[in-house]
Amino acid sequence: MPKVKSLEDLKRIREEAQKDLKVRLETGTTITVGMGTCGIAAGARDTMHAILEELHKREIDAHVATVGCIGMCSKEPLVDIEQAGYPRITYANVHPDMVPRIIEEHLIKGNVVQEWVFGRVARD
Amino acid sequence: MRELSLHILDVLENSLEAGASKVTLTIEEDLTADRLTIAIADDGRGMDAEIVSRALDPFFTTRTTRHVGLGLPLFAAAARRCNGDLTVESTLGEGTTVRATFQHSHIDRAPLGDIRNSVLSFLLATRPVDLHYIHRINDRQFEFNTEDVRAELGDIPLSHPAVREWLSEFVAEGERGIATDSDR
């Protein structure tokens, strides 16, 4: 039986994380998933899980966050990708099977998946 | 919603919207009494009696981005069709408690489902919030409090990739520890 995870593990994580925390907060990528009733009913939790799995598999460090409903319920699950220096891109109706391509194209190759884009917000 | 854990996530998100800083989620599965009870208690801004009385009305919402509020009505409908009920208790300025009960063995009761990812989705909320999680199945119990986790982490957020992976594994192990084949 594997050893049950304990809070002790967190001390080590803390020490390692402190080294790169500043870098991450200033230059990192943030992926935001809508998690209102509409998003949840449309499958946003599974989409978020797919994103976490894909990031883990490809060893990409990105911040993942959830937010409430922004009023475009029919477009859920909505996924925002924000990278320092680039416009914020919103993808609509993101199902788990779309996640690998978005991660591959957008995060790794740097190409926005145009056909799935719902909107973009330029940075000021 | 196909899983009770999706309803739970939905109510947890309500607590976030209500400005809660601490939420207690209790899931009690009493197989002898054939009851499943889910309680979500927060310290958010709460509601007055008028709003509480309308909280289960699908055509009532306090938000302005849309005209319906389906979260609690859907959860209530799920409970009521399983010989259960849903109640909302709230005190303005103090917080809200939502409690849903089900006949555990009812044919229409959705499975609890992927509670790990519901918990994780909630903990990845943009605004930091603490969760006290208690899951009891008969006399077995899995419990944790993110306040303890944060105490170890200092200024490292729960959303840090290494931390969220730890949390995910931690909850999965805890849930496995109390599960039996007959529960699901």
C-alpha cells in the first residue's frame, strides 16, 4: 500500500515553489475556466480536469483558475487563456476532447486555434 | 446534473459568490438508516428571509447577467425525487447553510461521482477560500481542512501546480480509504 500523503510533503513543495513563485506570477500563463451552474452543467469540471491532465502530461507549468458565470451560458464551457504580452483569448464550448489541441497549438506552438475562438481582449 | 458532486460544486460556487472565506462541506452516508446527507455551510454575506424564501424559485436570481437561477432548484428537485429534501438556512451577514437529504438506495439517486474534481475546481477559485471537508461513510471518515494546508504552505497558493497535484492525490487517497464496493 502506498504511503498516505501527509502534510509533511507540503514543506518540500513549499521550499521548491518559493524559488520560482516570482517568475510564475510575473510571466506565467493563466487558464481560466467558467464554473457557474451553466458551466458545470455543460461539463466545465471535466474540461478543467482535462486541462490539468494535459498540463501534467506535457509538463507545462500554468496557473489554472475557476470563475463564476459571465452571462454567456450557451457558450459554456468557456476557457480563457492569458499569457503575458498577448491578448486574452476566450475559447467557447470547450469539451475535454478539444483540450489537447488547444494546449498543443496555443501553449506550445503559440498559434491561437482560430476556429474555436469566441473572443479576444487586447492588453492595454 | 449527472452527479451529486456537480450539485455540490455548484453550491460551493454560490458560497464563493457570497464572499465566503470559509466553507464546511459535510457528506454523510449512513447506510444503516439508508440516508445520504450533504451540507454546505459558509460564512458568506447570507440572505434575508425574503430572499431565502425565493432561493428555490428557478425564476429568481440576484445576479444581473441572466434572469434565471437554476442551481438550488435543480439540487432540490434531485433530493425530492429521492424521498429527500433540500433546506436553506441563512442569516444576513453571517452565512448560509444548504442541506440536502436523499434516500441512499433510491433508484433515482445520482451517484456522488467525482468529488475530487469538484473539490479541486472549488479550491482553484480565483479568490482564495478555505474548505473544511468531511466525508463519512458509516463509521469511516475522511476529513481535511485547507487551513492546515495553507499553514504549511505559507505564501504559496493552493493553485500552484505542485500543490494542486498534491491536493488532487491527497483527496483521491482519502476517498479511496473510506470507500467500499457497495457504496457507489
